[in-house]
Amino acid sequence: MAYGNFAEVVLNIPLNKKFHYKIPPSFANQIEIGKRVKVPFGGRTVVGYCVGLTNISDVKTLKDIIHVIDATPILNSKMLGVAEWMANFYFCGLGEALESFLPSVVKRGIKSRTVSVVRLCKDGASVTEMISAIKKRAPKQARVLEVLTEVGEITFPELASISKCKMDSVNRLRDRGFITLDKREVSDPLFAGKHFEKTCHLSSTREQEVAIRLIKRKLRERKHSVVLLKGVTGSGKTEVYLQAISEVIILGMKAIVLVPEISLTPQTIERFKSRFDRVAVLHSSLTERQRSDQWWDIKNGNADVVVGARSAIFAPLENVGIIVIDEEHENTFKQDTSPRYNARDVSVVRAAYENAVVVLGSATPSLESFYNTDIGKYECVTLENRVGHKPLPKVEVIDMRREIFKGTGQKQISNYLELSMKQSLSKKEQVLLLLNRRGFSPFISCRRCGFVLKCKRCDISLTYHKKKDAVICHYCFFDGPVPRECPDCCSPRMSFLGFGTERMEELVRSRFPQYNLLRMDSDTMRGRDSHEKALSAFRRGDIDILLGTQMIAKGLDFPNVTLVGVLSADTIVNLPDFRASEKTFQLLCQVAGRTGRGTKGGKVIVQTHNPEHYSITSAALHDYDGFAKKELEYRKQLYYPPYGRLARVVLRGKNDQEVKEKASDIAEKLMSAIKLSNGSLLAGLRKDKIGVLGPAPAPIVKVKDNYRWHLIVKADSFKSLHTIIKSIENENRNSKKVQMMIDVDPYMLL
Ligand code: ADP
Ligand code: ZN
Ligand code: ZN
């Protein structure tokens, strides 16, 4: 045996551990690193990944491998390296990390579906003769032959629906030698019948030219590097990606492009499809067969460019030359279930294995990435201007505390916003309205005693949804009837407080009855194509006012939008999250970027109760650098990322006391890990740079009847953060009583 007697196998369990198995002689020629195997484990047969071969094992009684599944390795050594990094960085199981590289449909395999194809096999004259001969006696068979005379060949389901025949008619005709019946595999091609008009490179602007030249130079050096492409909305970042990718293909390499799921529209895909021949797409609204086909296409080397959402970072490409992350600041690149990875950070690691270039694009880069350019880890190129030097829209901030609402009976739409809407709409221009809160009203409260209706299973106020006539919890999706009286004092005077998009829709319709309004949020956009249909209708001009949650803030490019109204900038600012200001700033810049893209110019009106807040004042001036400077100062003072590094540990269970005790127990272990390594970790550091915050009840105390306590671990680097977390990594995370979750570099702190 050339490589070894034992296979190192990783299983999909939350343990960062490799198990040894003996390789029986019959598999000696088949076993290879990167193949899947079947092995016995805990009395069952499970699927694992062979990640190494060795001659040494200190385990005495080893079990045999039962089966080698793959004919060729399904994972290469670079992918194994990335998975290993993920397991160590995010404290997930190595098996869990490896599983990320295989979509579940590929793991399961997809049953091929076949269909019967009916084909005529006699010449025209004898068929005509036959038809008249059997017309009376067997009209169904005659009808089948008539249909086939016209089309020659047809699938049985289609034939059955046209001729109303059954299978036995078809069988008779076959027995008589008039037709043949064959099985054919059903396919579900992704771009069936679509034609993509080929486009050429646009002649780039001076700013684009600088960016493209820098990236091309990096590509030719074949050295791992990261470039932050900081370009205002409409500055033509996509054209930079396209020209860089074209260079990658010329150099014989491949490209991965990640975009937030919501921006993965047919328009986005078309921009890549029409520039390059071999483009594969991976996103959540593909059918299973399409996803499987796309994955195998990539795996078999039939794609040069993969465009996809977060998980496409794991696309089975060989020889990756560039990884583009568009809108790199987006939180959707962070997965909120295990493995809790951030695709942006995984991309940098994957690129290191591939000697590839990472391009992070954004109008409002994350402070982490911006800071990395500051300290020289990443390079930065800036596109300061919109293509064609179109000005960025003017942003006006309305102080809602001072607004006087004269006789309109409402307090949501300021006089100035209403007036501006009238002006735009009367010129047949379009208006976007952003309200980042769905449902009708976010609070239901008793007017007598002040009781606020909360979800019984979660500690969250219930939102009233009018169309469903129900109260819904946005965390556990509980829905129930609207109480007719206060559960606390029985007063019948329950009132609906606050505005969600559903209520705002009623209000805007009542103020603008002669215009077409469409509401776009996750309640109205349930169907597979609903999002796309809505955008097409808006593009055609069938809709005058588009009202929605942050769904409408992303990537839309409609030249006829001349007004953007932000109904409340305050929905995020007040969240208990150290990124609240950053998120507010980003959302405002994004939504502002939706206007002024045509020749008619554009205006943005931001309504807020916090008009002095720097996230709002900086967004109004389109001043990213100013915002970043202030925000970084604040982060530095409190030692939040990118200065300090955080991990969050959440404990949850049915019994509050047990959860609390476990949380204290974990806190103690973490603290003693800090003390143990005192010398190395704390040397020369400010005391507040390393530590454990909490345990405290999580801001959302209860979810789905589970009490939640959390701890925040803070350290001066990921390295020391990892040293500390290591002390609890082998705790039982799935105990029946209290479950534990570790989230390194968390984005959700609620
Ligand atoms: P961003 O992603 O930076 O917001 P886009 O890439 O969507 O910007 O570009 C904005 C618009 O400018 C698009 O309609 C695009 O086709 C156009 N565009 C980009 N680069 C050029 C160029 N060099 N010449 C002409 N038009 C361009
Ligand atoms: Zn009451
Ligand atoms: Zn709930």
C-alpha cells in the first residue's frame, strides 16, 4: 500500500476531530483523500470524508471502512484546507465545515426522472390508411396517430393531454408496429430558451481604468492579495469586475462572484451571462435539479465564472484566479446557523490557498475591511464619481420632532415629503419609500394599563398583521388571534401603536389615491418569482410608488426614480448592537443610491427623530470617510471590532435557572483560561481589552420557550480569542437541558 494502512475520517458531528479506520485490502486501490466513505460509528453506518492516510495510529482496535462512495475525489486539498481553517476559526465541527462544500442535493443525489417519448415509425401513406381504418372502432388510437402525423414525436404526458388517450392505446399502436416508445431523462435547464445578447467591454472611465489596471497587475503576479473597491453607487463597479474576470479567463483561470441573495436578480445574472460564455449560477430559488446540474457543471470544469449567493464561495472550481464579493459589507454573507462563517472572510482564506485576488466591492465598506486598508493589509481603490459624472442625489433630513402636521390627521409623512412626492408623481416620475419594519403595527398595547402584548414563547412584542387579522411573532412565527380585551386588566381598549409597511401602505394609498402603489416586503413577496415580477412592473412604469423594507434598497437601477423617502431612519439606530450606526449609515447610502441614476436627477428625504446622529448626518453628505473616522474612534474607545475581537456564547434551555447556572459555569471556565495564560495574553494590554462580558440574559430573553443567557468574549486579536474559547470547545453543546452555541465574530447580538 502506497499511502498508508489507515484512513483519517471526518464525520458530520460538531467535533473538530478525525477518526481512524482500517482500510481493507479490497479498498486499497479506491481510497483517496477527498472521497466520501461509509464507516461504522456508534452502532450505525454513517457517511464521512477521508481527509488523510496514515501508517500510524495509537488506537488499538480499529474498525474497517465499509465502502468508498466516490469514484473521484469530491473535495481537493485546498478545500480541505479551507474547511480546516473554518473549523478552527469558528469552532464548528470539521465535518460540518466540509459539508458546506456539498449542497444537500448533491450529497443525497437526485433521482433522475424519465418521461416516455412517443414517435411515429411508419410512413405517411400507411398511417393515413390506418387512421381511416380504425377511426370508428378505435377513435382514441386514430386521434393519437393524427397528432403524431403533425408533430412526429411527443412526450406521453403531452400526447395524453392533447388526444385524451390512455397508455393502453399507445401500447396497442406500438404492438401493431406504428409507433415506438422510448424513455428519456427529464431535464430542467436553467436558461432554457433564453438568449443572451453578447456585450463587449465598455470603454472605461479614468477611475475604472485605474482600478482595472491594479487588479490585472495583481492577477498576473499570481500572488494572494485583497483589493477593496470603494465606489459610490452608480460608479460602475460591476464593469470593473467584468473586465478583471475577463483577464482571469485569458490567463486560464476561474472566477467566483458573490452577491447578496436579494441582488441576484435576472438583470445581475444577465450582465455576466452576456459577457462570458460559461457562467454557472448558484442561488436559493433554483429547483433541486437545476442546483445539482449547475454544481456538476462547475465540478466537471464547464464553468469559468460562478455567480452566486453566500454558499457559492464553496463552489467546486479548480484554479480560482479571482473572488469578487459585491456589497461586501452585507450581513447576509454571515451564516446564522452552524457553521457560522462569513463568506467574505472565507473568501480571503480560499484565495490564499489558490494564490488568488479577492476584490471586495462596496459603496459603504464594512469598517473591518476599511480598517484593513488603513493598516496596509488590503489595497484600496476608489471610484469617487458616478459614471458620466451624474451627481449623487441631494439628501435632506427632516426633524420629525419639530414637524407640525396641519390637519392631515397623520404623523408619519412630513409636509415636505408629501409635497415632494406630489411634485415627482405629477411629472410621471417614480418614488421609492423605505420603512424597515413589516406588518401593520409593531405594538399592541392596552390604553388603560399600558400592557404590551408579547409572544408567550419569546420575549418580543407581537406585531399586528391586518390582512391575516392575526398577531405574529417575528422570531418564532407564532400567530394567534387579536385579543378583544387586555389580557391583564380586561379593558376592551386595545390600541395599535406604530407603523409597519402594511399600515403605511394604507396611509400612503389614502393620501395618493390616484397613483399605483406596490408594497414589497417578505409578506407580499412570498412566491418564487414575486420579487422579479414586482421589479419588472416597476421598471415598465406600471407602478408609481414602491413602498418596502430594505428589500428595495439593494441594487435597483431605475432611471425614472427621482425621489426616495426614508419614512423612519430610526428603526435600526436604536438597536442594542455595536454595529447599529454602521448599519444605519449603510442602509441610508444604499437607498439614496437608488435615485438620480437617470437624466432627471434625484432627491432623498430622510425623516428621523435623531437628526444629529452622525450616521445620519454623514449619510446626508455622502461622506463615508467622515463616518468611518468617527465610527472607528468610537470602536477604538470601547475596543470593539476591528480593534478588539468578539465571540458570543449563547446558552439556552427550558429552565431559566439551569441555563443561568450553565452560563456562570462557562463564564468561569473562560475567565480561568484568561488567567491561566495571563502572562502571554495580558502582557502589556489594557485590562479592558480582554475579558468576558456577562453572563447576562440575552436582549431577547426567550425564544420558542427557551430561556437565553449570553456571554461576550472580548480579546485583542483572534489569536487570543481562540485561546480563550478553546477552554470550552469540548463542552457538550447539545445536552438535553442546556444547549450551547459559539459564534465567533458575531453579527447578531440579540
Ligand atoms: P455600481 O455597481 O457601482 O452601483 P454599476 O456597475 O451598476 O454601478 O454601473 C452603473 C451604470 O453605469 C450601469 O448602467 C452601467 O452599465 C453603467 N456603466 C458602468 N461603466 C460604464 C462605462 N465605462 N461607460 C458607460 N457606462 C458605464
Ligand atoms: Zn390593560
Ligand atoms: Zn415568538
